[in-house]
Amino acid sequence: MPESHTKTDTNSDSSRPWPGTPGDWVEDLRLAAGFLTRLPLAPSADRPLAQAARVFPLVGAALGLAAGLIYGLAAALGLPSMLAAVVTLAGLIAATGALHEDGLADSADGLGGGATAKDKLAIMRDHHIGAYGVIVLILGLLARVGALAALAEPALVLAALVTAGAASRAALPPVMLRLPLARGDGLASSAGSPGQRDVIIGGGIALVIAIIALDFTTALAALIMAALAAFAVTALARRQIGGYTGDILGAVQQAAEIAILFTLVALS
């Protein structure tokens, strides 16, 4: 059986007043945005990333909004939907520093290769990308570009990107809370574990954003598919390496985002 590691709850609900001051939310946004994007932001105090879990969907929605505006501009300039989607995805990846794509590729290499959990974790830590990583990364990029091109209409693409950005990042805190760590060091370990209340708040924020961007039925369907995709990735990770790592979180985000985009294409 893969070895798992315990973790400390760095953001217990009992020690975090609800709802907190506006300054608390600003600090959370600075911490989350400083990690999830390439913006040069940092909180005023050194805090674990998990303490900002409740605002992950807000940062994701902002990224989706920016990407949707890029798509709208590209479409207004006369680019066909496929090229507009490529430009949009390039802008989104630039804004995040390919954070989640890197995790997806490393996860594919590790889970696809290695005979033991120790071997898989070593592969995931290796900075070189292998065949599994290349193939899955390319397929993931093609899936996202193809979905945006299929949606085509700028307003629909904007709604899809905002929803996917928020909901896919809301999928991360539950994993951080419920799954054990696959190893005792690394990004996931230093990020800590969010409190259950913050996980629920983050999910609620993602749901509200999705309902505003879409209609209730479509939003609910998209979130259900995102949850199923996230569960599939985490179940595979738990079986093969005993829990999650920072790379697995990246794979969860990508899987959830693709699931949402595909759902909206199917329903449109």
C-alpha cells in the first residue's frame, strides 16, 4: 500500500472568526492571487496557502474574466474562433505561469510510469517531462482550445471561462482537506489544510458565480461534472501514491476545467 502522510489543519474554523473583516478577505485575495497567478502580490504576513482557500474561486473567476475579454477582443479583430481560442488560452497560461498545466504533465508522467508509489513520486518530482506528460498536456490543450472554439460566441465563451475558472479552483480545497498527503514535503505539505468552513464557503462562491454566468440548471450540471472529474483524478492518485501532491492539485484543476467546458459545449 502507498505510504501517506498526516497533515496539520492550519486554518481551523474555531480560530478564524466569521465572516472576518474586509481586511481579512483582502489578505486572503493577496495570498491566493500571488500564488495562483503571476501577479507580484504577497500577504502582509507569512501564512500557509490553505488559509486563503475560500477565495480561490474569486481568483479563478478573475482569470476567466480576463481570458474571456481576450477572446472577445480577438473575435472583434476578425480572428476565427479557433485562433481566438488559441490566443485566449495563451493569455490564460501566461497569467498563471502554466502552474496547473505543469502539475497535469508531472502527474501524468508519475501516475503513468513507475512500479511503486515511491517511483511514481520520484518521477513527478523530476523536472524533465516524459512521454505521458507530453501526450496528456497536448491533449488537454487541444481539448480546451477545441471547446472554446466550439462555443464560439464571445458572450458564451466569457461565461464558460468565468465558470470554469471559479469552479475548477473551488475543487482544490476539498482535496486539500480530505485527502492525505502523498509525501511529507513539497508544495502541498507547505500549503497546509484548509478549514471545512472555508471549503464550504469557496464552493458556495463558485456556485453563485456559475449561476450568475449561466442559468441554474446549466451551472449545476457543469459543477457536477467538474466534481466527478476531480474525484476521478483524486481516486487514481490515492490508489497509486496514497494521497495528493501539488502536481495532483494541478491535474485536478485541469480535469475540472475541461469537464466544465465540455459540459457547456454539449449543452449549448
